[in-house]
Amino acid sequence: MSSNSSTQKVQAVLKAQAKKLQSRWRKAITGSSTKRIRDHIREVQEVPKNVKLLDKVGFTLGVLNVLVCQYFLLNVPQYFSTWYAFVLPITMISRFYHFKSLNFHYFLIDFCYFTVFNTLLNISVLRGSGRFFKMCFIFATGVLPIAIPVWRNSFIFHDFDKIVSVYIHILPCMLYYTLRWNSFSDEGHMVCAGSSDLASCEPLYLSDYCYALLIYCFWQAAYLLKTEVMDRAKFDAHPEILTSLRWLAKDTKNDFARTTLKILRRLRIFGAQEEFDSTTLKTKLVFVACQLLLTLVSFLPTPLFYYSPLAHFLWIALIFTVAVFNGASFYIDVFSVRYQAQLKKMDEMQKIAREAASMMQQMAADMNLPPSKRSSADGSVSPKPPRSPVRPAAIATSAVAAATAATAATTTAAAATSTAPLAADETTPLKDTDGDAEELDLSEDESLRHLLDEIGSLDYDLLEPE
């Protein structure tokens, strides 16, 4: 067999194997065997820029708002309502556009947003109504703050959405602390410490709770009319649109929902294996009943907050601490685990990159030598310069470049997550399926034939994409 023919066949096998390796790298990193790694890196570097910037801005504003609220509460509490009237509308508008993009906008008709709207109405239009003030006080110090431990709202500063959720539930409680206790008279005393004609200083009566319950029932009726009658066809046609009911029905991690389901199963209202289903009447009735019960329970401690500034302050401190603790739990139990997993993926990909580069470099070194001088069984190689026209060093360079790109891709968290070996049908040696390789007669050159067999049977244990 001629030397040129052998060279061509070796080049064909090496190129096929390089192509195979390139496809595996692309699939492992980009999720597609035909998508270039450079294109994928460009995408993952460009797309998250806005997301990262929003997270940074959210983190900064979240921390700064804590400082600003502290300043108003401790130094100029009489102006806290002004700050509240400024920051809450901006927060609500930003949340509307964010939720709209995620099909979450029906969350904005939940009771907490209804209460926030009433508080803004109270400090702007209905400042002189004592009954309306007390109704808002009951909601702002009862239903809203108790939602933080129940729904596990957390101070996760890098997540703007979670920060907004905490502020929506705790700022109204702070607002009514300043309105009730920290509005000062000309003499410098708290106006509600003695007798006063201000609306925020009127006594609290049982009838105020009855009015508050009527307002809650009005909201609940309007909510059901909107979601179950007016927009029912829309929900049926678009199951991706979420409401509180749909969210809770499929949330398997919410403690309140899981506890409620266990109780209902013990009472045999639900079957032993039955789950919540947002489309059934039974689940809807359970949702309405549980929310009403939670609201009534939240009313119970509000008289204490209405008549004791210390109790009101400690309540705010407790809820704030719960939100901080929930955030700390996320960072320690969830975020750190994800971060360590990401580091592990990076180490695995770097190891694969080094092994692939070393393998292809050794292959190039062997093929740059004549058959009689290639690597022997003990690994010794003659130091003579290469004489063969075959230059698979370029293939090794490509492999090193691909490995470098793979390592860069892992730093963007775009690398794959499992180490499942490739399927058997993908590891068949190319020389067995390539007609040209089968026609090659290497009986006179055992070393070259052995090398081609080794190259053709190479397999790459790459990480598969998620």
C-alpha cells in the first residue's frame, strides 16, 4: 500500500474523530451538537447582562430602603407616610410589569395589594375617617405581616421580586406605627398618649372588626367574580396564567398548604392520595375557607398593637427578623449548595478539558513520527523530528480551543450537570461504519493499523446537558 494512501486514510479517521469530539463538546455545553460554542458563549454573556444589572440594582435599593425606613422611623416619623406614598406606587408599578411578563399579573388582585391600595387611600384622601383608619390598621398589622412567616417571604437582597414581597407586607405595618404612635404634638408628646381628636387616636370597637370583615368579604366576592366568572374562559384557554389558587395547588413545598392538605386527609375530606386541584370546586372552597380563617386569626392580636406602642414595635421587629432569617436560610441551605454544585461542575469540565487536550496532543505527537518510531508499549518515543506530511497537530489545537471554550462556558453556569456515559450506539468506532476505512489494507504495517484501531474506538465520557 502506498504511503500517500495510508496518510489519507489516517487523516480521514482523525478528522472524523475530531468532528465527533467537537459534536460531543457542543452538545454537552450548548445542548445542541450543531451550535457553535462561541455563539453560545456570546448569547449567555449578552442575555443575562440586563438580568444581572436588575439584580444588582434590586440588591442596592433593597438595602438602601432599610436604611431610609430606619431613618424615618427613628428621626422623623411624621414624614414616614410621605416616603411611603412615594416608594409604594413605584414598587407596585415595577411589580405589575414584572408580573405581566411572567403571566403572574393576577397576583396583583390578591388581598395584600388591595390593602396597600387602601392604605394609600387613607393617607391621601380619607385622612379624617377614624373608622377607615382603624380598618386599615387592622389589616396592616394583622393580615399583611402574618403572611411573611406563613408564605416564607424572605429578605433575599439579590432577588428584587422577593425584596418587593417583603416590603409590601411589612411597610404598611410600619406606616400605621408612625400614624398611631409617632405623630408628635406641638408639645413634643405622642398625640395618642392622651386624649386627642385625631382620627388615629379614636378607640377601637368590636364594630370596627365587623366593618373590616365586611370589607374583606367584599374583596373575596369581587375576586371570585373576576377569576371564576368574568375571566374563566381566559383561564381555561391559558393554563400558564397563574393565580394564588393555582400556585398553592401545585406548590409542594409550602408548609401551610401541605399542613392543610394533611389535616383534610385526616378528616377524610380529601382522599389519602388526593392532591389539590385548582380546577375542582372542593379545592376552591378549601382555598376560600382557609384564607378566611387565616384572616380572622390575624385579627386577634391587633387590639394589643393598637393600645401598646411597645407591642406594636416588637411585632414589627419580630416580623422583620423572620424575613431576615428566611433569607439567611436561603443563602445557607439553598444558595450555598447551588454555588458548590456549580464549582463542582466547573472542576469536572476542566478535568475533561485537560484530558481531551492531553489525548489529542499525544495523538498528534505519535502521528508526526514515522511508523517505526511511534510510541512503543513502554511509552518511549524517538526524539527524531517528524517526517510525515500528516499534520494532525491542528486537530489537537482545535481540541485545546474547544476545551478552553468549554471551561469559559462553565463560568456562565451554562455547563451540563450529569456525567451519564454516552449511549452505546454513539460510541461505535467510525472505521466500522466508514466505507473508505474498510477498504484500507494495513496488513503490512501493524503499528499503523493498531493506532487507527485505537483512534477509531475512542469514546468521550462528556457531561450530558440538563
